[in-house]
Amino acid sequence: MDHALTYARNHYDRFVADLEDLLRIPSISTDPAYAGEVRRAAGWLVDHFKAIGVAHAEAIDTEGHPIVYAEHRVDPSLPTVLVYGHYDVQPPDPLELWTSPPFEPVIRDGVLYARGACDDKGQLFMHLKAAEAYLAAEGGPPVNLKFLLEGEEESGSTHLPGFIAAHRERLAADVVLISDTDLFGPGIPSITYGLRGLAYVEVTLTGPDRDLHSGMYGGAIENPINALCRLIAGLHDADHRVTIPGFYDNVVPLTEEERATFRALPFDETAWAEEVGVRVTRTEKGYSVLEAISARPTLDANGIWGGYTGQGAKTVLPAQAHAKISMRLVPNQTPDEIAEKARAYFEANCPPTMKLTFRTLHGGHGVLVDTHSPAMQAAARALKEVFGRDPFFVRSGGSIPVVADFKTILGLDSVLMGFGLNSDAIHSPNEHFGLDRFRQGIESIIRFHTHYAATR
């Protein structure tokens, strides 16, 4: 490990330059116009794997964008780590808000600015550079390494679950290692052990068969927007609990140990709220902000529309009203179950004046990982050595569906050892990644492999 760490430190500037080359490729997966660029990024990664000495690398076609697979087997008696990441990126719009062009990487004050700098090219690239350090300085890593890098994460990972299921034997491993999450704060190491799931639905209410004049029909024909707003308002009670019958049936209560961990985290609720322009927070009664945003289920209307929303006035009584609603789920809640309970709520409460259309759009399962497992403890030891302090084990309010796929399809737990920050502006203009964290990530990964190998 020491030789690999020395190699990484001595070649750090080149590591950054290599990352900049990858960041120049606009691998935007959601826009068909960039399909060629996504494929070019996949090819670039395959070439880079081969250049650093990884034994096998290839780009595998799917019905969508290619999946990059690479592996370096050392010894069948050693544990195998499957590294997951994604090389596709979000669209850079709106371009006028970028300080520098999104696909022309720029370093300012030790921070690298570019689309994908943090999410996820910068973070997945740390794993390639940790592998390079081991291969160049020590002849190989102390574990068997497999890499699964997808090109569709930002457009729904449509073809990934099928790929994983079709390649079970090839992807067999002991643990999955992912860097696509955040540190708890600057200089505060953390490992994510819990993710929320998701159920996402769309609701439409239809009243009359066309938009009507609100003066001639208002008062006798019920307005679909008014009716839908009442239904949405009824989804929470005065304690901000979701009112859908059975919504909390399978929710596992937080343990006192977990709640003590939340209380110990260095979290400034006031500063957190002020950062997004809010003076007063609102949580489910009895739960702190941190508990509410990461370890409790939620329901939010993500969009609502209908009628006339253009400039000026148009006095219509609309024919339809629509809403998109997401429900963040905790482990033991399943997306199909919750979506059906939501459907039942709307069916039971839809007024007779309206026709209901309910669609389930997509979903994902929540995940909890045992913090005492050998892999999690190896990650904790690695981070402590790099940051000089014990990392926190935290739960995330977001969803990473592939983590549940790895568990259900391959039976593998995932170590979520990310190095981003909430302030890195991922998915926004001026996305960036601190180069100090790029360095810390590489060194942490090098140390993880050694400590995890020692568990055997």
C-alpha cells in the first residue's frame, strides 16, 4: 500500500490532467444528439483501462448506451471488489449561467469546474487511479477488481438491471464499492449506510370534455384544479404525517442508537435552511430535520398544472388538472405497495364530478447496510487514516436504484464511500469538485483495498 500511495502522490498532477481529458467529452445520455459522444467516452475509458495495465476492458453494447466492463484478477483466494460508477452526465443547460464552458475544464483556487467533475466522472476516476497506483507501484492490487461503469445513470439506468441479471456470474464479487455520494461536510468523512427508495406517480383529474368559460360554467361545473388541490392538501395531516391508509405499515422505527448518531452529527439546522432561503423548517412531528430528510418516508408534489398559465388572463374552467407526486421510501416499504396505496387513496377520495387517471411512472427500493460488516469497517479505517478522524455512518434521503439491484440480483451489499459535497452544484451550472477531495478519494480507495483484503 505504501508504494501505491507514494506513486499516487508523485503522479497527482497527471491524474488531474487525465481526468480533464475525460471531462471534455460531452457524454450527455438523455439527449439522442449526443449518443456518439457517450460512445466516445466509453471507448476512452476502455483505452485508459488498458493503458494503466488492467487485464481486461471492453465496452458492451446495450439497447441504449454502452456499459464499460473491466476486470483485473489477482488471486481467486482474495476478495473481489466490484466498482460501480457512471460516465454519463447531465445536460449543461442553462449555458449562460456557467462561468466557463461546461466541457472545457478549468481549475480555479484548487477546484475543478466542468460538467461531470463530481457527478460522477471525477469520483469514478478516483477508482481508476487507485488501480493504476497499485498496478504501477506494487504489481497489482491486493484484491480482485471488477469495474461496471454505465452510460445511462442520468437517463434512468433503463438497461442496467437487465444487464446485471444477464451477467450474474461475470459480476460475482464480495462487495460493491461506489463513489457517487457526499461527505457529510467539508473535512467531515462519512459513509452512507442507508438510502431511501422511491415511488413516483402521476395523477390526472378530468372534469368537462373541454375547457369552459369560467363565467358561464363556474359555480355549477366543478373545477379539476380545485378538486386536485383538495386531494393533494389532504395527503398530510396537521402533524405532517402522510394520510394514505397503510403508508407506514412496514416502516421500521429508528433505533435509539440511530437517533443518537443523528444527534451527534455536526449539523447546523439554521444554516442549512438559510442556504436555500427558508426561515422555518417543517418536519413530521417528533423527528429532527436530519431524521426527516434521510430516515423517514415522505410525500411531495413535484409539479401541478392545468388550465391557462401563459401571460395575461384567460378565464377558463379547465378540462383537466395534473400532478406528479414522489414518495421517498425507507427500507421495508416497496414502491409497488406504496404506489397502489396511493392509487387507493385517490380512488377513494376522488369526487364523483371527476374522472381519475392514475399512472405509476417508476420506483426503486431503499437499502440499509450493516455498518459492522468487514467492508464497512475497512472503509471506516481507510477514511480515518486519510482524514484523521472517525467517519460518521449516515443515511441519505436520496435514491440510488442500482444499490438495491446489486442486493436483489447479486446478493451484494454496497459501500457508499463518496467524496462530493452538497455545494458541488451537480446537475446545475458551474458543477465542480475540490481537487483536495479528488486526492483524498484516491488515497482512501487505495487504503480500502488493503484493509478489505486483510479481512480474509
